[in-house]
Amino acid sequence: MRNPIIAAVAFDGISPFHLSVPCLVFGADRTKLGLPRFDFRVCAVEQGPIHTDAGLSISVPHDLSALDDADIVIIPSWKDLDAPLAAPLKQALERAHERGALIVGLCLGTFAIAAAGLLAGRKATTHWAYTDQLKAIHPDIAVDADVLYVDEGDIVTSAGVAAGLDCCLHIVRARYGAEAALRLARHVVLSPHRQGGQAQFIERPLAPTPSVDRFAKALDDVRATLGETHSLDNVAEAAGLTRRTFTRRFQKTTGTSFGDWLADQRVALAQRLLEQTDKSMDMVAFEAGFGSATSLRQHFAARLKTSPMQYRREFSRAIPGKVLSGFASGIA
């Protein structure tokens, strides 16, 4: 089996940071973390050296023909947002999409995918400061300005700047499992999955104080005991805060509610249990804190758009030689 081919599209005037995001996630050898060895390619739109907006020049080894057999095509950003897409790039993206490649637009890269006509009638996101412009240029796109990324199955788009890392980690999680994404996130010192929306990027960080340390410890304790019952009042008390103050601080820190955050943490734990063990659905639900297999299925459907059984089935297929005895015997 050949290595997965990841192609990132570079262009004259690109930001080195935006280009470095897919390079960081897919460009290095991560086989020790449980990921495959990627055939990573940076492809240039124009001929000759690429000049970045930071004054650096980059020699890019591939042209757009390298997209023709890529499994994932990533556009890390874009320029000239309201200009038509150059025909060679538009055609390369159309061909890649038609043959089933995953198309990814990070930050302003969404504009390039939209200009290629691949987002008509679809949902997408981009940097919060440009969502109105995206709506104005492409009114046929359902633009969600609040989320970190949108996964439409064959096309994934992300919010601005650092959300590109969240998006790439999401792709790793979706294709190669929660444990591989967790190991990668730890290796590059990132949160494996941040809940909430783009408010996380524009809110000012909380000042380091003893009360914030106690707040963080309370959340760490919840993560360490997800199978137990955790009420908002009890966690607020553990953080040394009133319910109202805790709720306000939690929203400001994470961009989401405590209930949604807790459910997401439990889903992530359930994913790891489904990937790494052959425990029954009832046991997975119990250990993840859902109480019942029915509740587990409901949360999987709401957050991952799949079922626990299908998730386990797909993950077992993704790892050659991996056999889950519980699944093989019908316990799923």
C-alpha cells in the first residue's frame, strides 16, 4: 500500500506561518506516533521561487501536476479574494475533487475552494474577519462564522490562523484515530481538540492567578474522572467559584458551555476506548460517563455524525492486522 499523498498549495505572497501549518502536521515523519509515513508535497501555483509576505523566498519542488494523485489537497491561505481563480488551479482542484481527494481550505484558503465552485450549496467557514466578504462574494455558501472548522466529508474548511492546526488535527483524528491525534498534539504541544468557536482567538487570556490555577485543576480533575457524575455546582465549588462566576469564566476561557465541554470530553474518551479495546457498547458508555449505550449513540450522532459501531468498524479497517475481538464476536 502506498503512502498517503498530501499536497499543500503555495503561491507568491503566502504567509510562511500558514504554509507551515500543514508542513508541521503532515511534513515530518510521525510513524513513531502511530501515523503513516506521508508523501508530503508543496506545490507551486506560479513558476520559479515563491516569495512570502515575510520577505523569504522558497524554492518549491512541485507544480500543480502533483495534485493529480494526492489523497488530500490543502490550500493554506489565499490572496486576491474576489478575483477569479487561475484556470490551471481551478482545473486541478476540480479534478482532485472529482476523483475523491479530500479538499482542505485553511483560513482564507476557503476563498480559493469557493472560487473553484466546490462550495456552492455547502457549509463553510473562514477567518472571522472575512466571513462577511465570503458571504458577499459567494452568497450560495452557508457561512458559519462561529466554528473552528467545518467538515463536509469531502471538503473541510477552517477559521483563521491557529484554527488551521485544529483543522489538521481533526483530519488526523478522523482518518487515523483519536489516539494518533492525541499523540501528535502532545508532541507539538497543542490541545488535541478545542471546543468552542473563533471567540477563543479574540478573547484575551485570563491572567495567571491562584484562582485560575484552582479553576484549571478542577477541570483536570473532571477529565481524570469522566466516568463519574460531574454537576456544574460541584465543579464550580471545586474551583472555588460561584456557579455564575464559574459559568462566565468557563465560557470566556473555552468558548463553550460546561455541559457541551463535558460531553465532548466524554466522546473523546469513548473514541479511545472504541479504538483500543473490545469492550461492549454498554461498558464504553459506562466508563465514558454516558450511563447507557443509547446516550452514547446519541452523542456520537450529534457530534461525529456516525455511530459508535460504525466508528469502531472504520477504525479497525484503518489499521492493518488490528482485530477487535468484541467486534468480531458481535459485541459492538
